[in-house]
Amino acid sequence: MLKIKDINIYKKILIVGVPVALENLVYNFINFVDNFMVGKTDPVLGLGTNAVSGLGISNQIFFVYIISLFGLFSGAGVLSSQYFGSKNYSKMNKISGFLTITSLVLSIPFIIIGLTNPEILLKFYSKDHLVLEQAMRYFKYVSFTFPLAGLGFVFSMQLRVISESKYSFYASIVGLTFNILGNLILIPRLGVKGAAIATVIARLFSLIYMIYIVKKNKFPILSSYRESIFFEFALVKDIIKISLPAFIHEFVWVMGITYRASIYSNMGAVEFSAVIISGTISSMLISVFSGVSNASSVLIGNELGANNLMQAKKIAKLCFKLMLLLAILSGILVNIISPLVLNFMKAESSLISTTRLVVFSESLILPFKGLNFLIIVGILRAGGDIYYAMMLDLVGMWIFSVPLTLLGKSLSLPINIIYFLGGSSDILVLLPAILRYNQKKWVKRIIRD
């Protein structure tokens, strides 16, 4: 039977985690809407398998950018969370300013490449002329979402830190609304170019909403532009110390993901589209993992910042129990959801049958993925145990996942078997992840007073 104190912790997890999960769900649904609308065989709206693959390889570039930012921001988020716990709002404001400038600087190369020569990046993923043609049309315009997404990430992360993540969720609803309307109007007229423009419009209005909410409620996020721009050397040093390993961690990890994607894409348009659609379906359930992990990171960070070490350990334990239940359910649910989605999509029969096989492989991996997500992102990083977290992810990716994917490709195995081999790294690294969690080396306060 749950104790009153445990119930109160679960309430806090829900307050922080549910909006984050819903926000990620909505953004993943936006991605699904794009794939659904261009992937239908409908002669008016749908553009077919090549278009799905084109969007897929274009979004791999965006994925590299956003995951790299996630590494950078999650490290800074650990500091923000602990500063919020110690009520040092000035430091939070300076962190927001540093992240804003960094995200804008990192987005510039992608816009330049998108406007001049997108093929230089996209041809890494596919040599198919028809797929590349669709991808270049899409990426030229969608590259403008990079700075918008980066700025949105700053506001979204800091809203989570101050337990106001509901507004970030509302912003995602704004984005979804504009994306669907934009797709309905623009895809029939402009094809994948229309889908890209709709995505840019959606990101823009989502960002405008978050800026409005932050200013209206006077949240400690870029509350003073002058204070945000002038950095403290000691604080920047702390941000780099925590964030740089996380940034390197996520960048090297996502390069493994993107290398795997290049292997899938060169197996054929149907196979790669099946992986893209399967990933889009499973990402809706992974949104729940993200919600619990973010709630865990924020709440643990707040308690460590306030020097409540026992409470931080208690929160981690309850989050682990919750994630265990959700992870098992996710593996079951993805097999229930996918046939409904695929039948409604009305894609080519070969694509539907291949996707079902890939989804089943994903369902076997999902429970392990959820537990690793919590331990690595939601617990170890929250206490600054970033190097062990990095080791777990990178060993899993480059020692197991990528070589096993290449092995499956060299043996000409079916795509669903190759996909399972690539994802089996989550199974292999779970035991050392649990052992590290139980050692409690992550339970430490890392901020300056």
C-alpha cells in the first residue's frame, strides 16, 4: 500500500511529467501527421513511399541537431534545476541567455547548407535519386525550423525546471494546430515543400506563444536581457563542465543512430519507410518515458540543490518503479496501436506488411529502452554522474548496436531482424545501468552557493 509521502511524490511526478509527456507526444504526432499525409496513396493528398523516405532522411539531420541540443541543455538543465531549488533565479536567467546564443549559433550552418547545397548532407543517407529529390525540396525550407526549435528548446527546458511544463505542452498544441492546417492547405499544392513550410509556421507560432507566456507571468527565464547576455565566467565554466560531456555524449550517440539510418535507407525505400513509420508510432509511447525521466531529473535536481539527499534517493526509487510498469505496458501497446494506424494510413500493401514486422521488433526493445532512458537521463545525469551515463550509451551504440546492424546487413537478413539487432544494445546495457543506479554515486550536490 502506498504511503502518503509516496503519493505526494507521485503527484509531483505527474505535475511535471504529464505535460512533458504530452508535449513530446504532440511533437511526435506532428511528425506522424507529416508522414501520414505525404505517405498516403490518396491521389490528391498523398505523395507515396519516396516522399516518406525523403522526409525521413531530412529529419535525420534535424534529429542530429535537436539531440545535440538535448545533450547540451540537459547538462545545463541540471544546473538550472539545482539553482531553482536553491532559489537563485539570477543564475537561471544567465543560463537561459547562454543557451539562447549557443542554440542560434549552432543553427546557422544548417540554414546555410539548406539554402545552398543540402545534397552534401542528404546523400549520406540515400543514393536513390527520387528519394534525394524529395528530401532536398523538403530540407531547403525546413532548415528554417532549426533556430526556432533551438529557442523553443530553451524556453521548454526552463519551464520544466520551474514546474510550469504545462505551458510548454500548450505551445505544442499551438504548433500541432498550425501544422495540420498548413499541411491540409499546402501539401496538395506544393508537395513536400508545403509540408516543410507548414512545419516552419508551426514552430514559429509555438515559440511566440511560449515567449508571451514567460513574459506575461514574469518567469525567471530571460527575464532580464542585459543580465542574460553578460555571462559570469565561473558560471559558464560550470555549464561547460557539465554540458560539454553531455553534448559530446549525445552527438556521438546520435551519429550512431544516424549511421544506422543510412544503413536502413540504402536497403530500399520500402524498408526505410517502414523503419520511419515504426519509429514514429513507437515515439508516441517513448514520449511517456521522456515525461517520467524529465520529471525525475527535475525533482531529483531540486532536492539535491536543496541538499535533501535522502528525498532525492526516494524520488529515484519511485520513478524506477513507475517506469518499470510503463515500460512493460509500452511493449504491449505498440502492437495494439500499430495495426490501427497502418490501416487508417492506407499506404502501399508492401509498406504496411513490412512496417508491422519492424513494429514487432520495436515492441521487444521498448521496455529496456524505457528503463535505460530513466536511469541515464533521469537519474545519473541529475546528480552529475555524466561520464558513466555517457559510457553506457556510447558503448551500447558503437560496440553493440552499429556493429550488429552492419552484421545483419552483410548477412542480408530481413529488415525487422536487422532492426532488432540494432536495438538490442538497450538490452545489453541495462544490467550495468541498474548496478550503477544502486551504487548511489549520483547522489551529490554540484552547484556553487
